Amino acid sequence: MTDVVYRLRDVEKRRSKGGVSFVLRIPELDVCRGEFCSVVGPSGCGKSTLLDMLALVMEPTRAGSFSVQVGPRGKPRVFEVPGLAENRAARIRRANIGYVLQSGGLLSFLSVRENIMLTAQISGVGVSRGEFNDLVGVLGLTDQLDKKPQHLSGGQRQRVAVARALIHRPMIILADEPTAAVDYPTALDIRDELHALAREMGAAVIMVTHDRSLVDQVSDRQVRFETVRTGRAETLATAFAETRVPAPVAGERLARPEVGA
Amino acid sequence: MIFRLAFKDIVHDWLLSLCLVLAISAIIAPLLILFGLKFGAVETMRSRLVQDPKNREIRPLTTRSFSREWFDELRAHQAEVAFVAPMTRQISASVMATNAAGDLREPLSLMVTAPGDPLLLENSGVVPEPGECVLTEAAAKALNVAAGDQLTLGAQRIIQGRYENGTFPVRIAAVLGERASSLRAAYVRLEVVESVEDYKDGRAVPAYGWQGELPEAYPVFDGAVVLTPEPLSKLDEVLLVNNTGFSRVQPVAGDEARDKLGYAPEPGWSAYWITVRQRAATEDNLQAVVNKLRGRGAIVAPWIEPLEIGLTVAGASGPVTVQLRARSDVASSSGAVQAAGSTRPQRVIVVAPDLPLSEGPATLRLKVADRELQAPVLLHKGDVPGGQAQASAAVAGTFNLLRHRNVRYDSAADALLLSRQGYAGFRLYAATIDAVDAVQQRLEQQGVTVHTERERIAEVRRLDRYATLVFWLIAAVGVIGGVSALTASLYASVERKKKELNVLRLLGLLKRELVLFPISQGLLLSSGALALAAVLFLLVARVINTLFRAQLHAEESLCTLSLGHFLILAVGVWTLSVVAATFAALRATRLDPAEALRDE
């Protein structure tokens, strides 16, 4: 399990809302370091529920096995997610997981610079001026650092979110529909930047999207959902993970920015 | 970091924050002003009470004789009594003052002062030395005089239908501030007031050269030895104690009679020792015994309990202590007693030749209980049967008077004079306003009715109590309003910032760290409100104090707060802001980081 950051076996999450039950079942899912794992599917198929569990903010109802392996490459630690204490989960999150949320999830009262540095400050990771400048340079944010997020375009906000997710060099990056609010070319740019930078630092990226075409070219692994009605008020969604060989489609570029170049 | 985030958020939402700061300071500022008024006004009245000795003055309403011992006893209660001085009868303490130019004359009341007099010392005055006086401002204005000027004070009396005036010069040592008294009065040493009273009572005051009677000390005896050629019958013995002032008669044998007389009675004579109980026998008592035994050839020899005296010869080192007895052979049934008392006897003391004392002038020091007498005497060496020193019955008896009352030597009259027995009144100041009640009670228990500023003190205390109550009622309403406003605002702030706080939780902030966010904001906002309220208070207090400047003394303020008050208030406001933020903090702990994902 050296490079596996997430290992899920027979994990199930049951939720009820308004008398309607929803069951998400994950028979098997492994996500390794440096891997780009896309989670695709239509609305309501369970993508967010899966992401909540991977983000350690939601416990599975039942799990054959559900572990997360984090820590330095030489001395990784494995944590069983079921029963994980809230504070422990928070500490794992702050040190090891970066988040790119749908519309950035940036703090409106902080500048771009402060937003980016926030995760580094929370996790206590030191960031040199050179590292910072390289990252914001690659993401084209050098001239935006003193602005407030609300004064940026949607694409710029997402780039700030990417920078914030990467600045403390996490092992895992969770991206929840990071390109939903931007146009397609920008979405491609953000996808490529995220993919390239994460790969550069060996982080696993788990990106949730409803647009399969956006991630097909970069996904090392893809999670799909099959949904069936098992009763009048119950839906069962099963997440299947399949390993893929990313194959760029002609005409769609794949940016490979070099960090620290 | 949380504090910084909280501060950034406040700055970001500056308009909302400003509104909240204004709202909170709108509650704090009136409370500060109210508290400032309560503290300033009541404290001003209280400090006037405390600082002005007049408010600690206790005046007698009844006239009676207060002895020196009574004053000493009162002075012993130092925690309650700051100052007490005897006063003579008021009618005897008025003098006519004339300025140096002689063109202005004003009647003044003479008041006794002494070291430690708070009325003088706390009203720009000094305690006058002998020959000096301190005037009230009203007196100084009336006489058009100032400190350092000379005044002539005069007392008037009527002797045998003739007006007599006794005057004496004084230097004005100081003029008291207006606050001290509105009376036209001169404060002088006790001796001056006593002299004026003596003069008005017709007595001589040798110190000022005023003629009149001298209150000369007189001899008193502790008993007498009666020698008769024939034994007295039981009936005659009873006659010795019947209407003579003596209360006990006892036949004494020859040896005992010799011990008392200092010499042996004639052989065959009978001796009787007559004594008084709890008082002294006077010359009149002896004369009464002489009268009873008239025609029987009896000798009545006055007797005193030997007095321990110290004699110091001029130029010699320490005093020599000897037992002084009355020489009893001067008294007889033929009227020697009158001879001893009617003219002023020379204070001659005969001392035994073996004593280390030389003949000539010496100083006698006699101390009985707490009374002391020092007087010049003339020493002769001679035979002193059965003792060390003796004086004539008149002289020894006069010294013996010190056992019963104060006697002083007056150098101007070269006589032993009676000190006054008591004083008609007093000037008394309690140590603090809080001690006024205790002193009043102490005096009233002794039957001395007094007037104090008790009612005024109680009135200020009541005002203080009511003002405090009103303040706390208003403060409670204000605090409830302020805490509610802050609580609602901070709670709303958490609700408003829920999305961003969720993100912080998702990014790994612990619950306990996130709790600090609303608490920090509460502290920051309340600090801003407190600072603004303090500025508003200072401005308003300045306006109020300026408006009422005419009614205030220097350094007094109607609306004021000390730095200590501000600090206490700040701690209170911060505490309440933390309490207010607690609800918001509890809300923050219930935030679900999953919401950050879902909100997207």
C-alpha cells in the first residue's frame, strides 16, 4: 500500500432526506499518489457524498475497509477513517489535503495573497518567497495578489483556489467541480494547471465533475456511477472505478507548466 | 492567526463594523457619563465633607465644666479625635481689636487654638505662637489688616461700677481662607483666652500687668494633732469632729504623737489625731477645732502626709529627693493659723544639715499623680526633728494642695496660684467624617449634648447610595441592551460568515480555534466602542465641568472618572463582550465543514 493514499473496500453510505433514501456503495476504490482520479456522473449520483467521505468530513455508514495514508513519503501513516476523531480528521485535512471548490471557496475579507497563504498558515508549512512567486507566476496571479477575490474573474478565482490548494504541498487534492463556473477554454486551462502542478509534487488529485469530456484526457483512474431504483423511495448508486490510460484528443491541448522553472 | 482573520473580517466589513461600534458606544458612552456624574458630583460633595474640617467639628450645646483630665481622656482616642482644645465661657471670650493705625476697631471672638488645629492648618493658617493670633478672613477685612500686621486686643470689665480696660498687643501670624469661618474671630493660645476670662472675672493677670485679685493657692492639711494639758472627755472628743470638718478622732500615744509632730509633746499632755475623709482640711477647719477648745490651753498642730519633693540648687547637678513635712509648732490655739495664711509666706524650706544641699535659692519640683508643680524656694539648713525637710504649715500645706487640685507658680506674681478647675466648652474635631458619629455618641453618653454635621454627612451618604442604585439600574438596562446587541450582531456575523467559516473548518481549523473567531471579533468591536465612548465621555465631561465651573472649587469636577474606573469598565465591557460572543462561538462549533463542499 506504499503509494495508495485512499483505500476503500465495500464502503457504503446511506442517507435519507424527505422520506427518500439514497445508498451509495463503493465496492472497491484505490487512489495512488501522483494519480489523477476523476469522479464523473450526473447530478445526484453520489459524487459529493463520495467527496465528503474522502475529505474526512463524513463517515461511511458501513465499511469493509476505508483508510487514508498520509505523511512523508518515507514514513507514511495509515488512518482508518471510520471512527476517526473529529480533531484528528481536522489535523489530517490541514496537513495533507488541498481543496479546490466549485467557486473557489475563497475568503472575501482576505487578499489573494492572504487567501493563498491561508492553508500554509493553518498547516504550519513554511513557504519561501521563491516557492510562492513560482506558484503564483505559473498560475498567472502575480499581478492580482493584492486584490480581493471578489474583484477577480471566475477563472482567476479558481486559479487562486488551485494555488491555495497546492501552496502547502499536500498529498491529496480534492477538486469539486472546479471548472463549473468558467468557460470551457478556461476550464481546460485550470484542469491542465492543476494536473500538471499536482503531478509535479506527486499529489493525488480527485476531481469531481459532471463533464466527462473535461477529464477523459488526464484521468489515470475514473470513477463512474450506476444508479438503480431499488424501491419506491430508495436509490442505490454504485461507484465503479476503472484504471485508464490518459489519451489526449487531437485539438485539445494539455498544458504542462514547469514549476520552479 | 484567528485574531488576525477576525480583524481582517472586521476591516473588510467596515461599514457594518462601524455601525456596531457606534451602537455599542451609544450604550457605553451614556453609562460612562452617568457614572462620571455620579462619581464626580457625589465625590465632590464627599471630598468637601472630608476635606473641610468644619464638617468634622463637634460643638457643645451645653455649658458645663470640663476638667483637664476630661480633655486628656478625650485626646487619648486618637482614632476618633483629631483635635480638642478647651474653651472658656463665650461671654468672656470677646475682645475689642484695634488695628495698628488705630482707626478701625472691631469686636472679635477669641478662639482657643493649639498645635494640630485642623481648622487653621487646612485653611492656609498656622498655629500662632504666644504673642500671635490668626484671624478669620472676615475679621481681617473688617480691620483692614494682613498677616504680619500688629493688632491690639482689649478686654473690658466693670469693677465697683468703674469700667476698666486691659489691652495687649498681638502679631497676626496668618489670615485664614474664606472657607474656615464666616465669623470675625481671632485664634490664640489657651493662655490668652484664660487671661482675658480671668481679667473679666476681676482677677489679676500679672503677665499683662492687669491688676485684680490673685487666685492664690491656700494651704490644706491631711489632719491635725491636738495636744491638751488634760485628757478630753468622750464628749469633748466628739466635739472635735462635730461641725469642724474633721471626721475622725483618735487618741494617740506619746511615741506616735512624736512621729507625727516631729517632737515629743510636753509630759503629761494628751494627744489626739483628727483626720478628714477623702478631702483636705482647710485653715477654717483648724480654726473650728481651735474654737472648740478655746480656754483649755490646747495646741492644734496641722499635719500633712509627708510630700516627696525634689530640690535642685542653682548650679548643682540633679535634684535631691527628700520628704517634706509641715512644721507643726507654728500653729496654736492663739491664732497662728491665720498668721500663716493671711500674708504670703516666704517659701522657706529647712533641710537637714547632712543633705547635699546648700543654703539659698533652689527649685522645688513636686509631682502628685498627674499634677506637677515647679516653684522657686529658699533653702535653710537647720534642725529637722524626725525628718529631712520641713516648711511652715502654711508653705507645706500650700504644696500639699497639689494633692487635690492644680497649682501653678506664677513668676509675675511670684506666687503659687490656683490653676483653673475646668473649662466651659471646647473646640473638637473628629479624625474623619466617619468618626463623627462615634465621638458624638461618646460625648452624649457623658451627658454632653453636641451639634455635628451628622445630618449633612448622612444626606451625602444617602445621595451616594441612591445615586449608586439609580446608576446600577440604568447600567443594568444598558448592559442587557448592549450585550443583546453584541450577541445578536456576533451571532449574525457567524451566520453571515458561515460559508467562509465552513471553508476554514474544511481547511483544517479545529473547533476550539474557530470559537476564537467571534470572541476575537467581540473583543475588537467592544474595544473600538469603548475607545469611542471614552472620547465622547471626555468631551461631554469637559462641557459639563465647564458649565458648572462657577459652582466648583479648584480641582473639583462634576463629571469625572479616574483611570482606575476606566480600567474596571474596560474589563467589564471585555468580559461582557466575551459572554456575548459565547453564543456566536457555540454556533461556530456547530458548523459542519461538509457544508463548505455542499454550499458550492
